[in-house]
Amino acid sequence: MANNLKRSLSTVLTFTRIDTKRFFRDKLAIFFVVIFPLIFLFVFGSLNSGNNDISFDVAVINESETSFAKDFVTNTEKSEVLKVNKEISSLDQAKEKMSRSEIDAAIILPKDFGEMKAGQTIPSGEAEVVYTQNNEQSGRALGSILDAQFKQLNGQFVSQETPFSVKTEQLNEKSLTAFDYTFAGLLGFAIIGMGIFGPVNVFPELKKMGVLRRLSTTPLRVWQYFLAEMIGQALIGLLSIAVMFAVAMTVFKLQIVGNFFELAIFLVLGIITILGIGLAIGGWARNERQAAPLSNIVVFPMMFLSGTFFPRYIMPEWLQSISSILPLTPIIDGIRLITTEGKHLIDILPQLGLIGIWLVVIYFIAFKVFRWE
């Protein structure tokens, strides 16, 4: 009994080495498993890890000759929130730019802005914010910003009591960036690539060359072949993900608040689960014409509904309920809970339970539909 188990495991390790070597000799596989996820990492990293401060592209049209108006324009051009387009000098030019969404709004200072009217000892005036319908939110936000600035200016000329006030307090805790949350989805995308497209591309080719048919005449069992694939893909997947972590932490200052060892265990479980889908499709399909459309039917719903590229909470509730049971959803949710909230495996039992159910179902189907030719 012990000798049989030893021989079986030796066979598994042999095929693990064979599959791993085949992967590193396949430049196309290396591209899709390692390089392709890195491309998405740089794209989404550039979009989400930059300066998150709010800013508005505006035009300032000064029709006033007062020194107060000139000072206001100078200070506005120095603002970090308001990015002033200095090439625009008329409302017609501003309207043309706004129609093409090149600027968010225009600030108009009328002729009497900053003048001292009869009976007054301080300058006064009313600025106008002009915006188009498609930039309504930006226009209203800009109006609130200018209103706050004018209140501060008014306080320099007129003393007024403020019975209600607000104060701010900075916490010592560091907050996570948008990229820290997006990274979990990118890992899910990488797991899909290595878990599904790997077997789907390889198995039909091996069947076409007659490799699997020859293996079926040997004592090799399906479970041994699957186990070898699982071990090999898990090792390759961890290597690919380690590269993504290295780039994300070095280039985009990724913050991980969870335990790396628990995260590695969870990632291996996720890779093995998604790999079962690839084994089922690749093992069933006789050729690429059968494998490609079926894999796309499976992959695209998970890619867009599991929180890979955008959060699920923006979906309608009925769609959230459907997407919550997809195999990739608990994987991405679990990764996000570990990396951004510092959860332990014991804290994500609902996600682990759902992954466990899918693991049993997927591999049951994979064993049933697998064929050597």
C-alpha cells in the first residue's frame, strides 16, 4: 500500500516537473501568465495610484479693471484646486472649450467686480460660474469652492460671529489608496488567466498531437494528471503573483495590512479552484474550436461581475446577488479582505465555504467530462 502510494506520488511529481518545464519553454504562455497581468497592473496602477486631490479645469474671464479683480485672478492661477486655462479670454472661447469637455467651467468677473460702490468702504462684487449640462456636478462643486473662498475674504473685511463651527482631526492611522483596493481585482484577473486559459490552450493541442492518447495507455490515472497540473499551476501562479506584488509595492507603493502567509494559502486555494474550470473545459474539448467559445462564455461573466475591474456595490442588488455566487467572487473578496482589512482565514469563513463548495463541484465535473482524445 505504502509502495503504491509512493509510486503514485512519484508519478505526480514527474509530470509536475514536465508541465513546469513545458510552461517555461512556452513564450506565449509566459506572456499571458506573467507579462499580460503586469500590463493591466501598470494601466490600472497609473489610473488609481496618482494624486487623488480634486481639481477643476477652468477659464477665468476678467472683465473688471480693479486691482482686487486682478489680485483674485493671480491667486486663482496659483491654486492647486483650480487649473486655469490662460489661453481663454472670452466667454465664446470658454463655451467652445466646454462643449468639447476641455474645461469644466468658466468663472466670469463682471466689470463692477471689486469696485467700492457709493456709500461703501469695502470692495464688493459677484462672480459667476458658467457650466454646461454635462458638467453640472463639477459646476456646482466649483460654486461651493468659490463660495468658501469668498467667505474667507469677507471675514477680512467684515467681522461676524459664527455660532456653529467645525474642526478637523487627523488620525495616526494610514488610509489605503484606491489602488490598494483595485489590486485584489487584478490578482483575480491573473488567476483567471493562469487557471483557465492555460489548460484550455494546452489540452486541445496535446490531444491534437496524440500525447494524451498515448498517456492513456500507461498506468497514469486522471487524478494523478490533475494533481500534477494543480501543483505545477499553483507554483507558477504564486511566482507570477509574487512578481505582481513586487512591482506593485515598488512602483505603486502598495500597502498590505494582512498576513502574507495566510494570503499565500488563500491564493493557492483560489488558483486550484479556478484551475478546475480550465481542466474541465480543456479536458472535455476535442479541439480549439470547442474550447475557445466555451472558455469565453465562462470567463467573461466572472471577469465583469466578480469585482475584477470595478466594485460590485455599484451594480443593482439583483445582479449583486447573482454575482456573489460566481466562483471568482469569493476569491477576490477574500483577497481584498486580507490585503486591505487585515482579516485572517478564520474571519473569512463564508468566502472559504463558498470556494470549498465550488472546488468540489468543479472537480467532480472535470473528472466526469475529461477525455484523453
